[in-house]
Amino acid sequence: MKRYLLFVSLTYSYSILRPIQEEIKRRGGEVAWYIEEPCPIHLLEDEIQLKTIKEVMEYNPIATFAPGNHIYDFFPGIKVEVFHGLYYKRTDYGDHYRIRGLFDLYCTTSSLFLPKFKELEDKYKFFKVVHTGWSKFDGYFAYEETSVLNESPVILYAPTFSTQFNSAVDLYDKIEQIIKTKNWIWIFSFHPKMDKELIDKYKNLANKYANAIFSEEDNKIPLLKNANIMLSDTSSIIYEFLWLEKPVITYKNSFPGKHLLNIDKPESLEETIELALQKPKDLMENIHNFMQIIHPYKDGKASARILDATDDFIANYKGKIKKKPLNIFRKLKLRKKAGYFPFGSRYKKVTN
């Protein structure tokens, strides 16, 4: 039986990795989770957690899947990057394309990423790249739009955590004004890295008004499925909502386009919401055409393609391509973080 490991470093990983887990089980494989501290543990009753490095080594997976930027090099099996976001305009530079020498296989979420990653594959030669689509979208097919909230228009506000782009400060007063005067339902869903004081401010707003809700759910799929429109700034969750072919209003978006309703002053928010709720034909056509480029797959089979690519790498490339770089300093940092020092006794720390 094939064994696989799912590596979680932040809470967004759960909804990305669960569809892969389902596909592994469907194929008769075995799967377990390793959750890096201090990430909260949000596993379901039937999901298996490996709590120590020792347990991971004994489990001996043939592959580990990670949506984040790092993974422990000493874990058994190949390391597969499945990415935590859908779309980045910065297709030439930036953290998204940083090759850290930790992964064997990159399963790209968007066809836009493929040329640059293929260029990097040809340059470094110690990993392979396959365009699979994003596994998180497989999970969307399990949810129907059944929310009772849809009796009134629902606005999902999901800003980025970056202080450079975050709209939550600028829009706060205008949002409160709209909440008081319109019968629209507001749902606030913030990134876990956002400033705590700002989060508390919006929590208080939700407590103050009956038509405002602060959601702390890790699984945002039901929120996206049941909202009529989204308000954001530059967060990558914008493109998940656009994949559902629904309107998005952005505030001072760094890369505005015809697929977005972008505003640059709070005073424009209410009238733009009114426009978005009408779903103008030209906007909806622009959204459809744009997402055909970003993520054309709508078959719910990204996880199957990821596992096929993993099997292909193990069969045809493992041990046959250039070795990954030593990266001694980075690997020592990861070992320190995990408490893994297998010198003398095999495991110095096994209770991380």
C-alpha cells in the first residue's frame, strides 16, 4: 500500500490538502498528516496525525505534499509543492518563484506559472514541473449554495494581511456606514496573519450589528460559495472567487483589470457594490475570459493529476535527475525548528 504525508504549516493548508487525501483513499492508498507547531490542529475524526518526527520516519511515506514554501528535507520520500495561492501577477520575480532546493516536484496551479517554472526547471535540473491545476478547487464540488443568508445580498470581505495593501483601515468607517443603512449581509473573513487589533476592531463591528458576521472558519469554501460578491484588495483569494464567476470589488488593487471593479477611495464603495450586484454583462464576460487563462480546469480532477504526476516522478525521475543542492545552512535551520538531531541517539527530540 502506498503511503503519503500531508504537511501543514498554516491553517489554509487543510482545504488544499483534503482533496488530495480523498484521491489517495479513492486509489486505495494510506495517508497521514504532520502539523508543524504552532499551527492549530483542525483534523477530522477519521484523519490520522503523526505527532513526532520519529512517527514520520517510521511511517515512511513515498511522498509528502506541502502547500507552503518549506518542507523538511529529511522526511522520507519525494517532496511535492502544491502551492497555497492561485494567481500572482508578479510572474517574473518574487517569493513565488524562489527555488529553495527542498522540492522534487512542483504541481503548478495556474497555466500562467508554467513557462517560468519550466525555465527554472531547465536551469536547475534537480526538480520537475507539471501543470495540474489547484487541488483546493476539487473541494468546491462538495458544497452547494444553500445558505439562508442569500435572502439578502451577501458581501464577503476578505482583505490581505499585508499592511502595504490592506484595505481594512481605510474602508472601516465606510463599511460601518453601509452596514447601518443597507440590508446587505456582511461577512468578515480575515487572514490569520493580520494585525490582531484590526481583527478585534472588525469583531466588535460584527458584534454591534445583526447583519454583520465575523467568520473564523479555516474552510472558506462555504463562504465563497454563498456570497454574492467579494470585497478585497490584493489578496489571492480574489481569484478563487472569480473562478466561481462572481464579481469582485477591489480597493487600490496593484494590478487592476477588466475582470475587477477597482476603486481607489472609500466614497465609491456603496455605488460599486450596487453595480456588482447587478452582474453587468461585460464584467461577467471579462471574468469568464480571464479565468479561462488563469485556471481553465473545472473538472474537479486536480488531485488526480497531482497523484499521477507524483507516480510518474517516482517511476521515471527519482534518483535519475540531478541531486538537490546541499543547502546546509537552510537544512540546519529546519532541523533546529523541528528539533531533529539524529546524532548519537537516533532522535534527540521526538515530542515536537
